Amino acid sequence: MDSMPKTHESTFEFLCKKPYTPPSWAANLNPIPSHVFSLGQFPTPIHKWNLPNLPKGTEVYLKRDDLSGMQLSGNKVRKLEFLMAEAVAKGADCIITIGGIQSNHCRATAVAAKYLNLDCYLILRTSKALVDQDPGLTGNLLVERLVGAHVDLISKEEYASIGAVALTNILKEKLLSEGRKPYVIPVGGSNSLGTWGYVEAVSEIQQQLGKGSGGITFDDIIVACGSGGTIAGLAVGTWLSGLAAKVHAYCVCDDPDYFYDYVQGLINGLQAGVSSRDIVNIQNAKGLGYAMNTAEELIFVREIAKATGIVLDPVYSGKAAYGMMSDMAENPRKWEGRKVLFVHTGGLLGLYEKTEQITPLVGNWRRMDVHASIPRKEGTGKMF
Ligand SMILES: *Cc1c(COP(=O)(O)O)cnc(C)c1O
């Protein structure tokens, strides 16, 4: 209280670039990032998740990466801590990234860019019918547009035929020709540098297990997969650290073979020298397709929210948890007595795009019934 800090720089730990030292077990990965930029609130809590209808003796815990901060940025904060540090080191004056119209990654990047006083350019994929229209303010778009990100819309068809890398390159060349210094972040922030975010998360989990957790160890780590960086980091970190857990991923787009290959590329980029198939088990949880939901999935999200207070997003964690609970119901013997850590990767704003589909699933409202005998006098309840 009475000792005044000498300088602000030496006092505040948030929103600054710091030298990075990897956990000792990751010291042989290569390249090792030189810096990290603190953007999130870490460690995120781990707590028991009292899910209904679990197999006998199964315990599920939640890693609350939905509480990682930066305006609900979920798992993307961990990747951006490394990516933005490199953007700053390279002297970038603007950030380019790309994703779906409700991309949590694009929203997180837009916020991070503005924290660093950088311009942000987003290429967002939408349907052909909507590509010439104002994209509106639903969910992630509201935050992106409030923080002043530049939005370029591209149709799904053009995205599919041109590809994300070429599209970001076109924008990069344009900005370069205008004398700007753009830094490009790939889809989902999932390159080898971004993968460090979840290598670090494993170290964080390890420390949380060491500290006052009553000697708990996890048999399984379960997480959603959309662009592969999160599972790559978790799998490599778990393997290298010797944390005795199996990593299970539920993919919400493409298919498991695609992700085994993509994760292999990320692993090779870190020179980890291991096969993706040996360190992660990937299952399909795509359902109707990326960002599309069945009524059953949304009812599941509602039931889990009602039973536990935990709101899952419909695009990622909702599908992963649905996949996990379906498997537990179908193969209870496989899960009996296991201790499972489910990583909640965030994505709450994605729910706002589903309000129409959710409306018939929620009730619980009525006009309040106040009996005529209750005294009424103008001005009693002051509202303004
Ligand atoms: C991006 C995202 C994921 C998937 O993570 P990847 O590293 O892209 O596989 C999961 N959950 C949420 C909420 C996300 O935004």
C-alpha cells in the first residue's frame, strides 16, 4: 500500500511483450518463440463439472478457457499471445486474418489488434446471397465492427475455389502496395507458432495439478477441433510433458483424416518428431456441417446449461460435449471410473446467431401477476 511503484512498466504485467521461456520438457522443440504478448487471464480455472447421467465413477472436470478474457476470446487468446508478439517484433502496422462470418478467431484477432494499436483487416466467408449486403451486427460481428475492423466479405464458393492463403495474400499485396506493413494470421491462428499457446496450456494444467488439487490426475483430455492448432498444442504438450492423459478431439468440420494430416504439419513445424496419430485421437462431431446444428444438439446445450450453469457454444464445445456424452451413453464401460478434463474453448457469441433456432426450445416467461389489492402509487418505484 505505502510503497509506490517506480515506473508503470515495471508494475503492470498485462498487455506487454515479455521474453518467453518454454517449459523444460518443450526445450527441444524448434523454433522456440522468443517473446509472448500477455493478452489473457491465466491460469484459467479448473473445476468439477457435475454433468448428469455419467457412467459409474466417471468424473468430468472443466478447464475454463472460456474465461481466458479479451472479450470472450476463448482458446484464441493463447495462440494470439504468441502471434501478436511476432507481429510486434516484425514491426507490423496492421493484421490480416480470415474465417467464417461468425469466426471467434477473427473477433479475437480484431480485439487483440486494437489492444496493440494496430489496424485489423478481416476476410469473412458468407453465403453468395449475402456477400453484397451489410453483414449486420449479430454475435462476433458486433464486436468486430465496434472495434473498427475492416471487413471484406467473400462467398463460400470463391473461398472454396481460391483458398484462404491466396485470399489473405491478395489483401496483403494490396496493403503492401499502399505502404502498409501487414502481418498475416492464418485460419484459426493455427500455424506452428500459434500451437505454442496450447503447449503452454499443458504446462499450466500441470502446475494446477501440482498445486492443491488433492493429487488428481486426468485420464483423458477432451476438446473441440476446428482448425487444428488447439489439439496440436495439447497433444504435443501432453506427450512431451509426460502428463498421463489421452487427448481426444471432436472435429466440427472436415474429417478426422484431414486433421491428422494438418496436425502432422504443425508437429513437423515444431520438429517434435512424432506422429499425430500416436498422440491424439480424433473423432467426427460435425453433424449437419460446420456451424450448423440439429435440434438435438441445441437441446443438449440447453440441458447442460440448465443442469450445470455452463453455457456451451453450439459450433465447437457444444458439439464436442455432445459427442463425448453420446459416447459415454453408448459405451459406459469404456469411461467408468475415469477422470476427464474437458476444455471449454469459449465461443459464447456464436450462440447469438442461433437465437431463432433456440427460441422454440426455451420457455419460462410470463406476465407477472400482481393482485389488484397491492397498493399502487405513482413515483414509488423510481426508474430514472
Ligand atoms: C476456434 C475454436 C475452436 C477450435 O480450435 P482450433 O484450434 O481452431 O481447432 C474451438 N472452440 C471455439 C469456441 C473456437 O472459437
